[in-house]
Amino acid sequence: MKSQFVFSKSERVGILSLVALIVGLLLFYFLYIPERKSSLDISSPSVVAINAQIDSLRLVALEKKSPKIYPFNPNFITEYKAYTLGLSTEEYDRFVSFRENDKWINSVIDFKTVTGVSDSLLATFSDNFKFPEWVTNPKNNNFISGTFPKKKEVVLSYANKVDLNLATAAQLQVVSGIGPAISERIVKYRDQTLEGFSSEAQLASIWGLDSTVIKRTLNRFAVKTPKQIVMIHINTASASDIATIRGVSFDLAKEIWEYRTLREGINSLDELAEIEGMTSSKLNLIKLYLSVD
């Protein structure tokens, strides 16, 4: 048995060499990381052309997602429109104050002077300003910047006015400031939301209609067949009852209820004007549904 485990010197050298070779191969296998070269040549003309096409398609997709600004008359921008254009609250308030004095904006310079908007912001949407033809191509230069020569407004007698509950979208578009979109919005609000106007005051709830346009509308239209309203007694109504009024949020209804509760009842609906954020148009709308009797 002893002879089986005895190696000669040359055999021992061979065994050690074999072990060293195996260890070396293992180390080489685990430690050597060969440089990997991609089989795809991205510098080839075909690959460069495909990448350029992908980039162009990506730009087109981003452009489609960005909001579009269509031509518009800056004299009739709403609060929401001003927000989408990037105007601050102060800039929009200056614009509203200017328009409430029956003054008009006739140019990009007028808009900047009135609102105080920065040149960089103005440049993003001023190319979309669309003024009436008689402003852009006046027959004479006698009009003063900031004012329009007044046109005689048509005011019909009550007998000749069109019933707002029967008026079509096309008929409403004869009013300056009411286009296809707003006229359709009026008809939809009347037929689907209210199921018929009860008062002209409800026009103030329609988005896009300012007080000037409403005034011109009422020169030609009137609510001749008002829908009957079930009145709610303000001194006994709950906040949920008040919230059923069209155009009144639950938060506002809660404020009205709290106002009445703290005063243990109110004697006149005009007292609600003291509530913070209560506008005259909103109060006139609420008066249609509430009573103190």
C-alpha cells in the first residue's frame, strides 16, 4: 500500500504544475472580462437616418400634445383664457378695469400698455391677436388708440325681443361677442342643465359671457316663458338644500348656512353680499331660488 502513495520527484513536479495550471485557468476564467464590441454599427448612414426619423416623429408628437392657441380678439378674453395665456391676476384685473370703462384694445401695444404684461410673455401669443377688419384696415386714422368709434346698439322693444328659451344658436350669434362656441354653450346650458331659463340673471353662470356681452344680448332677447322655480326658505334651509341651487358649490352653500346660523336668521337676501367672495352676479342668481318670507 505504501508504494501506491510514493511519487518520484519528476511526478511531484508534474502534479504541482498541473494544479498551478488549473488554478491559473480558474483565475483567468473568473477575473478576465473581454471587451465586448457591439455588432451594430450606429455610425452607419442607415442607422443615422433611422435615428433622425425617430427624433422628428418625437418632436411631432410633442408638438401635438402642446396646447394650441387659435386666433382670438383680446378684447373678449375670459379669466380662464388669461390663465392659459400666462397672465397674472393683477394683469387680468387691469384689463377688466379698462374694458369696464367701455374702452377697447386696438393693437398689441395697447394690450401691453393696459395689462403691463412682459415682452417675453406677450411674444408667445400676440401673433394670434385677431382684430376686426375695420381696425386692421381703417379707412381713416382719426380714431384714438384705445377707443372704438361707437356703433349704435340695436335695442328692441320687449314685444320684438326673441324668447331666450326658444332662441337657436344661430339667432344668438347676431350679438357681438357671441360666436358659434358660446351660442352652443348657451343653448346646452339652457336645455340640459336648467331645462329652461327662469331669469336673464342665469346668463351670468355661463362661462365666456361677460357683463358687456350679456347686456348686448338682453337688448335683443328676453325670458318670456320662464321656468317656474321652487323657492327655498333661507332661514330654514340646510347647507345641502342651498347646494342644490345651480351654480352654487357646497362650500358656498355652507358659508351661507353658517352666516344665517350665526345671526339667528336674516331679514333680507342683500345681507348675503357681506359673505367673502360673493359677487353681485352670484347674489342675483341666488336670489332666484331663496326667499325670506
